[in-house]
Amino acid sequence: MTTNQLRPGWGYVFAMAAAMLWGVSGPSAKYLFNAGVTPFQLVQLRLTITVVVMLAWLWLRQPRLLRIARKDIAYFAVFGIVGMGACQFTYLYAISKIHVAAAILLQYQAPFFIALHALVIQRERLSRPVWICLAAAAAGCYLVVGAYNVNLLSMNMAGIVTGLLSGVAFAWYSIHGEYGMRRYNPWTVLFYAMLFAALLWNIVHPPLGAFFRPYSPAQWGCIAYIGIFGTLLPFGLYLEAINRIRATRASITATLEPITAGLVAFAFLQETMEPLQLAGAVVVLAAIVFLQLNQEHDAKSPAAIRARTGHGDAETR
């Protein structure tokens, strides 16, 4: 583990890159839902595509990252099914039932759940800058998605509930991904999470059934984007961020996603952003910048723990 790998700055870069890719993924998914694709089908499509591409890439370029210890199979199975599988489905189901902006807002309650876990379960004391940025990011998200114009109580209740559950699932994924990366490379953790989640969705849904539905070229383009640039890359980058700056800081930085979604809507859907939404974007960006100005080397980050314990990219003992 080199000194550069332990620098927290790259963690913020990776989290922001993941957020921007996710920001385009949400509207793309909504487009497919409007065309008749179901959340069940899209989850199967994106997970299966991701697993196939990752397996081919790792097998050819870094096969050592495919090695895991037998005793850790149960961890990866639970992490993939409960974390990745639930995170994927609840978010997409929420988008299919309520506005994309509202679904994003509900999912980005995850930083609060992560902070609460760190405070209550891990008995950690979060620094004042982290708490300030957590509050600022939440307020900024509320404004940037225009939640002040959205009557959540009038929306589909199943969408609201699954939106909140997506926040819980995203937090669970972030926290337990951090545990796995104390011994394994982030891409190893991601591959096996995707593998077990894909196996589940090809059991509960007819195996590869979603691939046999007729799609237009534009729909296949959205599916390919969501599979590679809306799933594989952003989830991998997000785990790389957690690897360096831990789950709380990474999840706060990822609140850049609603801003990206707003810019995409402005560019392609001619949707305008109100002054309060622009103010919210400024608040979120300010929170992310403030976090980076107060970079902290965290001795409990997975990268730091692996460096101390001598675990390699693929621990097999």
C-alpha cells in the first residue's frame, strides 16, 4: 500500500465521480419505466450485465482479485443479496412510483443512517466538520430536488416507503462494504456483491427473462449505460471512496448526485432550476468543498487497516 493510496483526496474525487454517473442513471431508468420496462426487469438487466463485464475484465487483467477465502463466502452472499440487491431494487422501484427527485431525496437520507450507526453501534465520535457538512448536504439536497414543491404525503405510499428503504439499504451497503474492504480490494468486494445479487435476481425472476423482451436501439442504449456507467463504474468508484475516506464522508460527498440529475434534466428535458434549487446546489457543493478542506487521515479506513495488517488485494487465508 503506497502513501498515495492512503491520501484521502482521491476518495472525494471517486465519490464525486460516482455521484455524477448515478445522476444520469436515474433519469435513464425513468425513461425505461415509461416505456414499459419493470423495476424487476431492469434490476436483472443491470446486475447481469455488470457481473459478465466484471468477470471478463478481472479474469483477463487481474485474476488474483477473484480469489476469496471460503469462510468469507457467507459474508459476500449476505452483502450481495441484502446490500446490493436491496439497494438496487428499492431505489428503482421508488423511481417507478414517484418522482425521480423525491426518490433521490429519500435515498440520500443514507448519510444520517451511516452517521447514526457510527455514533451508536461503532461508538465513534464524528468531528464537527463532518456534522456540519452532513446537515448542509441534507438541506442542500432538499432544496436542489425542489422538495418544497413536492407533497410527499400525496404520493404513492409504496414509492415513499421503498424510497426510505433505499436509503437504509444504501447505508447498509456502505457500512458493510467498509467491513469487507478491510481484507479485500474494493473491486473484489464489488464483484462478489454483484454476483450474489445477480444470482438472486435470476432466481426470483425468470433466468435472463428480461433480456428477451423487445427493446428499441435507444432503450438498449439506456440499458447499456445503466449497466456499465450507472452501476459498475459508480459502485466501484464509491467503494474506492469508502476505502479511503470511510462511509460517512463518502456518502456526504455523493449528495452531488441530485445536482447532476438536475443538470441532466436542464440539458435534455429543458427543465429549469428555480433560485432555491440553485441555492441548494451551492450549499451541497460548499459542504463537499468544506469536507475536502478538512481532510482527515482516518486510521480506521479500510485502506489504512489493510496497510497495517498486511492484507493484500486478495487475501485467501
